[in-house]
Amino acid sequence: MKKIILLTFTAFTFSSCAEMQQIANQLPGVLEQGNIDIAGGLKEALNNGITKQVTKLTAVDGFYKNEMVKILLPEELKKVDSGLRKIGLGSLADEGLKAINRTAEDAVKTATPIFVDAIKGMTFTDAKNILMGNESAATTYLQSSTSTALYSKFNPVIKNSFAKVGADKVWANIINKYNAIPLVKKVNPDLTDYTTNKAMEGVFKMVAVEEKNIRTDLSSRSSDLLKKVFALQDKK
């Protein structure tokens, strides 16, 4: 009886392994046949993230009134904020925070061409790994492909935007007011670098929102291509 059970189990195991191997062997072929669709679908998903989500950041209050990406003061400036409020300059502190966010809103307008180049450069291998990856795999790809170029582009734009939106004057006034408070340790922060990095973080957070929607919400797959490509992901 034990031998019969053992033989049955062995036969079932070999059968299961054979079926699994057959599926594994077929998968690359299925993906290869869908080469254009997979790459096209992922490119469309990333383009959706840019057009539907990132462009929201360029509007007035796109950063400032979006709690997900709102840029808060760096640690070393929190004492500046509290110091101004203690002497009745809370409105000036609020204006300074708003000015930083206005700067980011202005700078993000320059991001789209960099994203477009990264999306165009996506290979089939990139697309396959993204499709079968986690819920933020496309965003991670975009982040790794564009971060260096984005920083190089954003940093001088942020610097110019500080002057363009008047943030430079606001913060010069804030720093002068704070440094004039008796007994405080004087500050001279590099807000350009800080705002550049925070603006980039905000951009990728918004791309991730759209990617998650497409991966998890069938109604967000707004084209036949997205439906077809992400149906493969659903089966993994």
C-alpha cells in the first residue's frame, strides 16, 4: 500500500513539475510575442502618470495644498519658523513656506522633456521587468533613469525660480529678521539644493499614484492597450 501511495505521489510530482516547466517555457515566448504591446503599454502608463499627475504639481498650490508632496521646512529652519512666530511674525513664516512651494511648482514645468526621453529609451527587458515587478516598478525605473538629469535641470531652474516667484526676497527678509533676534545662532541655509531634492521627490510620488491606480484599479486602464498589457500582470 505504501509503495502504491509513493508511486502515485511520484507520478503526480513529475506531472506537476512537467506542467510547471511547460508554463515556464512558454512564458518567455508569450512575452516576446507581446514585445511591442508590453513596451507600449508601460510607456502609456508612464505617460499617464506624467500627464494626469505630475502636471498637477505645476498649478498654483500644486505642491503647497497637496499634503502628499507639500515641501516643509528643513530641520535647521524649524527653529527659524518657531523663532519668528514667538516674536509675532507668523505670517512671514507662512509666506516663506509658501514661497518654497511656489518655486517647486514653477520648476516642475521643465521635467516633461526629461521624462519623455527616458520613456522612449525603455527596452523590452525594462518593460518585462517593470510589468512583473512590484506596484512601483515603473516609477522606480523612471527615477533611476532620470534622477541625475532631473537634478541638473532642476537645480538652476529652482535657483532662477526663487527670483522669479519672489522667494529670494521673502527668504532674505526672513533670515535677516531671524538673525536680528538677540542671542540666536545665525543661519544661512542652502534652500536651492533642499528645494530641488524635495521637488524631485514630489514628482516621483505623483507618478507612483498613477502607476498604482493602473495596476490595481481596472477602471484606470483607460485604453485597450493598457487593459491587454496589465492583464498579463494580473495573472502573475
